[in-house]
Amino acid sequence: MLYQITIPQFTKMLNNLSLILDRAAQYASSKKIDFETLLHSRLAPDQFPLSRQLQITCDTAKFCASRLCAKEGPVHDDKERSLQEFKTRIEQTISYLGMFTESDFKGAEDRKISQPRWEGKNLTGTEYTLQHAIPNFYFHLTTAYAILRHNGVDIGKKDYLGPMPFKT
Amino acid sequence: MLYQITIPQFTKMLNNLSLILDRAAQYASSKKIDFETLLHSRLAPDQFPLSRQLQITCDTAKFCASRLCAKEGPVHDDKERSLQEFKTRIEQTISYLGMFTESDFKGAEDRKISQPRWEGKNLTGTEYTLQHAIPNFYFHLTTAYAILRHNGVDIGKKDYLGPMPFKT
């Protein structure tokens, strides 16, 4: 169950995010704005800028997979500064997620999940996924989207959700 | 599975949202701003304001439950204009979600889900939940949060996520 509700959907949303960044870059170019100006943009002075929102979105997906399956994930040094570097970061995250199979998630639901800032406390894998990883993933993804919308980038809900597997 | 990943977490996040609105109202009062000014605030001129984000957050949870279980949900006329009216709307949504049990979700995974704007097309219950309802719910909730952050309300990620069931 935890595989099904994380890996495919994180992958889909990261692909959507990569396309949204292309649209942001096109917008910046058309307005003769440096893409870095958008990366430094934020909605409140004490909120992370777009660059950090993008990094955390990727890391939330990466850590969710690695923690649930008790594997070491790749380390990223958070030094991206261009469209291409952020698209590469997203692609690397998607590739990492693609290495997991349902069988890697055996035992994940009851696995004790912790991280340094929790000071020794832990959640079960299910609690961590439903109450922490998924809400955080969408939080940073939507905040990235909101920063771009606020800056005038012409994107909409369909770009965020991506294609639906409609049947007739 | 679909019950477990929707009803308890939607309920928790709606409770968090109600507390966030209290904080917004306290902020408005301290700054001598009408709460309605926040309700009319938006991040882009062609984006829904806070009031509509709150209504859609509630409706996304309500419709997810009612559609997955093939029940008629309560109708709301979207006329809320005050803190108390929005808190009541959230409470009514939480009460509605509380009427569902796991057994109501029997058959939900393969149920054909549609809505008028899909023009006859449909998704399975699982596809709808994972790719549409959950991402939309967090989208509108996070956008509501972002509008308040942008207006200076002193809220943080912990208010969004709510309490974690930590164990030691």
C-alpha cells in the first residue's frame, strides 16, 4: 500500500513540476527576467524562496522512499542555480524513485521512522507517510507553484495535477 | 486502503486549518484589519481568493468521501463571510467525514468516478483518490495557508501539519 500511494504519484508530480519550471523559464525569458530572480522569490520574508521549495520537494520524496525501505539515499548539496540544474535535480530524484519496487516496501508500514530533528522519537512507516511525507511533499510543491503564480507565470491547476488516466 | 488514506488525514488537516483561521483572525484583530479583507486576498489576480480556497478544500474532502462511497453529500451554498461561518463549514465537513466507516468504502477502489466537467469520462476510485482528490485537497489547503503567510499571519509548518503521534 505505501509503495502505491507514494512512488508513482511522487514521480508523476515531479514530472509536472519539471514542465512547470520550463514554463517559468519561458516566462522569464519573455519578460527579460533572469531565471534566478524567480528562484530567489518568496511569498513572505521569513519563508523559503522558490529554490529551497524545489529542493525540499525533491528531498521529501527521496527521504520518504529511502526511510520507508531503510536504504541510504543519494546526497545532494543544494547548489542548483539554473533551470537546467533544477531539472537535473528533479530527474535524479525521479530516477532514484524508479529504483524502488513494491517488494522493497515489505515491512515499511510498521518500520520505525525517525530523523535527527525528532530527537529520538519515531513514527511508524504508515504514520510518517500519511501524516508527514505526503502533506509535506504537496506543501512544498504547491508553495513553489504559488510563488510562480504570484510572479505572473501562466500556469494552472492542470499543470499541477498533470494528465488524468481518463476512460470512457 | 482508500478509507485509511483519506478520512483520518482529511479530518486532521481540516482541524489544523480551523486553528490556522483562528490565528488569522487574531492577527487581523491585532492589526485592526477586517477578517473579510483576508478572505478577499489572493496571490494573483486570476487566482481564487482565500474564501474560495477554503470552500474548495472542504468540498474536495466531502466529494472524495461521497463519490468513493456513492452517497449524496450535503450541499453548501458557499455564502460564508465570517470567521465563524468558515469554522462552521469546516466543522460540518469534519462531521460529514466522521459518518464514514471503512465498510462504506467496500468496492471504492474500482468504482467508476466521474463529475460533470469530465464530460462522461471516468477514473477508478483509486486513480481519483491518488491523482485527483488528495493532490487537490493539499493544493487548496496550502494555497489558503500561503495567502495567509503572504499577508503576514504568524503561522508555520507545524500549524499546517498538526501534531504527530510520536513514540519514544
